[in-house]
Amino acid sequence: MGFRRFAAVAPIVIAVLVAGSAVAPLAAQGSAAGSAWHTVTFSGVRLQVPSSWPVVNLARQPFACPRLDVHAVYLGTAGPDSSCPAGLRGKTEAVQLEPANPQSPDVREATRPVTIDGRPARTNLDSAITHTIIDVLPAAGVEVSVSYGSNEALATAISATIRIGAGARAVPLMQARSLPLGSPQGYFHGQGFDTCAAPSAAAMNSWLASRYRAVGIYIGGINQACAQANLTAGWISAIRARGWHYFPFYVGLQATCMLNKNGNAAIKPRKAAAQGAAAAADAATQARNLGIPPGTPLIYDMEAYAGCGKQVTGFLGAWDSQLRAEGYRAGIYESFSNIGDLVSAAGTMTEPAVMDYADWDGRATASSSYLPAGLWAGHQRIHQYQGGHNETWGRVRMNIDNDQLDVSLSAAAAAAAAAAPGLAGVRMAVSCGPVTPAAHRLLPPAGSGACR
């Protein structure tokens, strides 16, 4: 996140495995004029997409990462240990067809009854916030997810082409009931890691051979770039039973003056507060759909920006206020170059409750010369001390960021630390020296020798 995002992400190679004949789209409004479309089929369900999009059969490529930041179609469920770079952000138009899993948060979100190709189906109500249209088709036992960045019309056009063939096998999918919420995590002090897609429970068991005992998970947001095949309430319960802690992130709208836009959807300045509150309400819904208990901090990923701090503090103040109303605690990911905006706004905005700051100094500590000793000092810090890289434990390799945690992960633990001085916190990436759009890309990680 943040500072590390300016490193180039290696392109992935995707093979075209399924291609129907090029045909005119059934619902062409919003599609590129004159572009050819082709038909893709999965488990008796077919739809049409632009013919230039590659199609990835995840059964044949179990390590492929279902990336939502590139145009592609993914067939089936991602392998338990798909290889996703830790630093992906941003969302564009992409499609995934997979077996409908009643335990999936996606299926739980699809609550609105609709009719698709003459058959009863369900869709989600929050697509305007998540930029993902989720269609659940009981007549075929299939979930179709269509994500989008700036081209909602194209996503809607693709969704409108869904057809259910005679060979589809119906699967009864009961309306999801409310999940029982998990037990609070309490206080955690130790090392952890975060990665773009939640690893399999088996991989987490293998990584018990590591020094880590906490994992960052990505629960939603308009700019979330990786599909989450493994992430369910059952997965959280399973890793908790094995001794793991977790800290959730939400990848939402970014500042209009974001330094590395990369197709990320942006805040509308005049609607910043309303959008911040809407993001918090959605994050709370995502958390509940995973059984995450109230009082858990939900950390907002706000990438580095320059020159539009007022919209950001307005957005984040509303994010925090709404999360509190929803029963959760708030954290933020933000660049160190922007910390002054939050400190200056103290007293005029609701400040978040946990700071997770990125300073790639290689030191596993929650103390930093860049943070005043009196701020975020009551078990309110997570330090990302190394950016994306590969590690192997128990013969399982992942691309991760390293984190050191000294943090209260429940309301009770936070209350016990409430007497500690300082503002409630934010998640921040750290740079050094004068910060300009050009300089920020070139500065070394704070705490390195070049910053001294």
C-alpha cells in the first residue's frame, strides 16, 4: 500500500481458454461502438463479453489470481493458493462465473429478488458502492460477478446478456440468514502480514511454522483488486481456532489528487462526507457478512495524495462517525505526507482509532521517530515494516507485506487502553523529505539510510 504502490506491478499472462463465436451483444448500450463480442459458457450459463478479453479457466490454472484490475473473464473458483501480488489496487471491468457458495459473502449480499432469463434470481443492492454486480442464479447454481471501474454501462450490458441453458442444474439456495458474530480478538502484540487475497486455511496452517500470528484481510471496497475465494466466516473461524488474529481492510474511494491514480475510483468533493458514511455502512455490512464482531477496527486504505486534504478529512471524518454508529472502530491507511491534514483537523473531525503506518525500515517495532510519542500510543499502532516480497513457510509461498502489531482488536481491549494519551489513529505510509508528486515516487522508504 501507499509508498510501495509506486513500484511497477509485473503484468500477468492470461491464456484464452474459452471463446465463443463473435456475436453482436444482446445489450450493447454502453459497449464500445463497433466492438465484437463473444460468448462464454460455464455450467450451463452463458454471457457475452468484448472479444478482446482473455478467459481464464481457474480449474486448469489453479494458481492464477482473479484480478479485478484488468479486463478478463474467470471461470470457476480460484485455487486455494492463487498467486496474487500483495500490492494490487484499483478495479476495472471484469467477470467471474463460479459455483454459488451459500457461505460466500457475495451470495449473502445478493438479497434483491429479480428475474434473469425468465428464471428467479437474486442480485445485490450495493453495486453503486462496491462497483460489482452480483447475480446469483439458483436455476444453475452459479454466481456471476461483474465488476467495473468507470464504465458502469458496460458492466450492466454484460449482465444483461446472461442466459441459462437447458443443461443447467438447479441448486436450491436458501435466503441467507444472519451470521452469528465471532468472539472478540482482544489485544495483540506481535508480527503479522497482509496479502491481496486471503490464503487458504491449509496455507495458514502451513504458515504456523513462521513467526507471524496475525493476517491482514481485505473485506471489500470499490477499489479492491483481488477476488476473495477463501474469505468466509468459516475461514475466519478456522484460522482463529489455530491461533491466528486478523485485521480487516476496506479499499474504497481515493482522493481526486491521488499521486498514482491507476484507474482508481475517486471521491466527489462535494459529496465527500456522504460518500465516507456510505463506505462505512458498506464496510460494516461486509464485516457482518464475515461474522466480524462489533468493536473490531476496520481500516480504510487511503492512498497517497497531494493538494486536496479538505475532501479527504471530510470523507474520513464521516467514515469514522458512521463506523462508530455501526458498532465498529475505524482505522485509515494514508501517506505520511498527509498526516498533517488529519492532525490539523483534530477537533473538527472524528478521528479514527488505529494507526497502521508503512515505514519500510525493516524494523519490527511499533515505535517510530516519525510519530509523536503521545499520539496513537494506547495500543493503537500497526507498523508495515517491509513491502511486497515472497516468503515461504511450510513449503507454501506467498507474496506479502510485513507488519508489527501493538493493537487492540476489540472494543474491550480498546477500553482498557483508553487512558493512554493521544489521538485515535490512522493507517499511514511513510516517506521523507519534501513531498511532490514526482518526489514521492522516488523517495526511499522512511527510516532507510537515505532518509537520515
